[in-house]
Amino acid sequence: MKKPKVIVVLPAYNAEATLIKTISDIPRGYVDEVILVDDASDDKTVDIARRLKNGEIIVNNDIPFSFFAHKQNRGYGGNQKTCYRLALEHDADIVVMLHPDYQYDPKLVKYFVDFIDGGYFDVMLGSRIRTRKEALAGGMPIYKYFFNRMLTLWENFVSGQNLSEWHTGMRAYSRKVFQSVDYNNNSDDFVFDTQMLFKIIERGFRIGEIPVPVRYFPEASSINFKRSIRYGLETVWESLRFLFRKI
């Protein structure tokens, strides 16, 4: 069988402190290309990406690397739209979305790829919520853990799923998902991921998940309490829209 082309996309915003570490840990032999999309960072993310592309910075996996820089900030969802467009233009069969802030372990990419390539699932999610003790020990703020649990419980109830986490920043998709789901009509904000999952469920795609370590530290990106509240309300609204469509 033909080996699928696997592209890792990195939706980046102010990732200068963790970018090289993230790319260095992406496993050789599983990934054919890495594409970074910078969302108008005000740090040195683009400069580091340019040096990586030009070979001025060498990482140990020799995976082809390219980048694209937004001239204006388009938001987390807007960044992902560009990521997926570029990956599909580069003929990806499997697209892995990985935050370049090193909060998620890049070495686990190979397992995401194997589950999709093996035909078990169309979508893979990395769940940070294996146990409450591990999540909090990994630095997840208690209010984020609480919101994550409550929203996930509600989303599972509404959708009929039994996922352990809906709000992870490490996901993988087969190409056919993008060919069926109109992701360009999703929000440009953080609720993009929630909208994506509801559309995936509506179209009957199979979703799998594996546990990933929780790593919160100062350089890792994280929305503040106010944005978390807004995100939570938008998530509830999207779940209600899904419910109304099913009635």
C-alpha cells in the first residue's frame, strides 16, 4: 500500500521560546513535511522560522520545513484555516495539528498517524485528561480543569460521544475529513475546534483519542480567565446549534 503523506502544521503565535524544541521532537520517519503559519507574532517566531527554512538552524530530524506569515493577526481559527489550506495544497493525506508551544509532546505524533493510517479512525485527539491528579500536577490551572470537564461532559451529552476531552490542541485528520467538512465557515477564534468536532460528528467520521502528558509552563500559550469564560459561552452556543440541527 502507498505510504500516506503526513504533514504536521504548527499554528504559531509568539512561539520563539519553544519552536525549535517542538520541531526537534517531531519523529523522523513518520512525518514528510512541517508547515508553520505565524499569526502576526510580535516576537522572533518568523525570524527563527526563516532561519530554519534556510538551514541556518539545524534540527536533528531533517524533515522539510516551510512557513507562511500572516501580515495581520487572524485569530487561532483563522490560523488553522491557513494551515489546512497549505497542507492540502501540499498533497497531505494525514494532517497533524500541533501547537508549537511545547505543551503537547511532538514525539506522540507517530501514534496519531498509525491509528489513522491503519484505518481505525478518521480523526485523532490527544487527551490531557486521563486523571485529575495528572492534569493538575502537570500545571493545568484548576479553573481550566473545571471548565474543561464541565464543557466536555455537556458536549458528550449533546453529541452522543464519550470523549475524554474536546479542547485539546493536538489533533490529526485524514484528508477526507477536510474534503467533507467546510472548515472555512468556522470561526476565526478559539471556538473553531469545537465547531470542527461537531461537523465531524454530523458527518459520521470516527474519532479516536490517546492520552498525552499535561505540560503547563510560562512559555506555553494559554488564554486568560476572561477569554476562557467567553470561549465557554461560545462552546455552549455551538452545542445548542448542533442540538437544534439534530431536532
